[in-house]
Amino acid sequence: MEVAGLGGLIVLGLDLWALVSIIGSRAGTGAKVLWILLVIVMPVLGFIIWLIAGPRAADSAA
């Protein structure tokens, strides 16, 4: 497998993880839509921004 192909698969996996986390977060619907659009439109940069400042998944203990 090419290095670029492996990198693409890694980015895809990380973005899918981010999308699942965004959907499971306690953020409002509008905020979720904006985060999802950011991650889809700019996969690498959007993921990094989400990782730093994005909504977190709902706690299972709460």
C-alpha cells in the first residue's frame, strides 16, 4: 500500500471518529451541524480544530 493511501485511510478513520463524537456530544443541533461541516469540508484542518476546541462526547456516568 502506498504511503499516501495509508495516510488517507488514517485521516478517514480520524474524521469518522470525530463525526461520531460530535453527534454524541451535548452540543446544540446548530453547533453540531457546523462542526460536522467543518470536519467534512476540511478533513485534516477541521479535525485538528475539532480536537482542540470541539464539543466532547456525552459522559456515560452523567
